[in-house]
Amino acid sequence: MDATPVAALVTLLMGTLSGSLGAMLGIGGGVFLVPFLILVVGLPFHHAAAISLAAVIATSTAVSAATAGRQLINLRLGMVLEVATAAGGVAGGLTAQMLPPEVLQTIFAVVALFVAAAVIRSADAPPLPPDAAVGRLGGRFTDEHTGQTTTYAVRRVPLSLIASFLAGNLSTLLGIGGGVVKVPVLVTWSGVPMRVAAATSAFMIGVTATSGAVIYYGHGEMIPTLAAAAVLGTQMGSALGLRAASRARARGLRTLLASVLVVVSCLMLIRAMA
């Protein structure tokens, strides 16, 4: 499938917007980019997912580089969960080749709506005392604006592993980046602060997206021109998103994420039923 200059320009602009939202929320931006490529540009689902995964890799790289050294990325937790996520990613990439686009779009809509409900109900766990034991996977970080140190421990690790496998599966199955599942689970059930969950998720999704992107590329479903436009836009948008996230409140980020997910879910469900 050939890409027109207009399609490349529009993809660049949407990549900028999705990269900004993805960096702010730690979910990679694919949940916004995939519906746009399908509904506006008119791409088949598999092509849209392949391009989105390339953009997710770009978001992960930008966010990880920008947040390194700020104690927001929990590397130990990220590496533990990434084992399950990578396994799910490979499984999702293979499964995606067997399902028709209508089924994938319906799954996308249902997942987005479920995650939106979880995000609305979620809230950061009360911080632990500064000298509290955090266990093997917990940690501490200092807000660069307020100077306040937050201490947290990670709860329900087996549940986080299961969710990470599911996130990896959905990531390559739908081209959305596993953060859309990981961030709500880490915040709601595992007691990880929103900023840490977003940064750690952004670090992990690049690895997951790479495994899926390779599978889509091998099937000839990656459109190089549009993928390059999406990656370039995502890199620019990620810088804007990180700057905005540092000033935004966690509750505001959750509300934004849930609102966008509800809209995306409705649009994809209408598309699947058309």
C-alpha cells in the first residue's frame, strides 16, 4: 500500500498528538494512533497496528531518556514484569495474524472501555513513612517541584505479572502499547504512584513493541513512509508531553486518560459494527 504526501503529513501531526498524550500517561500513544490511522487515514487494521508499534518504540525511547536519573523509573520492577510482557507480546503478534479486523476492533473497544473504568476508580495509595521498608521491588522518588519524597512498596506482584502478560499480548495484537493495561494495574492494585507507574511502563513498552513490530514487518504490513512520519511526530510530541506531565496533577492525568479512552472505545466499536 502506497502512502500519499497528505497521508504522511496528517500522520506526522497525529503522531505528535499521540506521542504527547502517550508520554504524559506512560501508555505509548498507540491507543490514540491506531484509531486515527484506521478512521481518518483509512488503513487496514494490521497496517495501522504495525505503524503504531513503531511509534510506541519511539515514545519509550524518548521518555526513558528524559526520565533517567529522576528516580521515576523503577528498573527492578520493570525488568521483572518485562519477562511476562515480552512473552505475551510474541503470542499477541502471532495471534493477530489469525483474527479478522472486525474482531480486533471490537477487542480494542472493549479493552479501552474496561481500562477507562479502572482508571476512574483508581487512586494513588497513601505514601509510606520515609523510613519504611520498601521490599525488593519498592522505591522512593522526590518530586522535583515540591521537593517531597514519596516512599512506596509494590503489592500483589503475581497479579502484576499476569496483567503484564495480558498487556504484552494486547500490545502486539492491537498495536497499542501495553501501558494502557500496565499503568492502571500498577496504580490501582499494586500501590505504585501514578508518576512511577507511567515512567516504568514507558520504559517497558519499547521492548514489548519491538517484538510485535518485527512480526508485522515480516508479514509486509509496515508502511515505511507513514511509520517514519509517525515516529518523527511521536518524538516531538513526547517532549511536549513530558513537560506537561511534570506540571500536571496525578488526578488530572487519570481523568484525561479515562476520557480519551471512552471516546476511542466508542469510535472503534462503531467502526467494527459498520
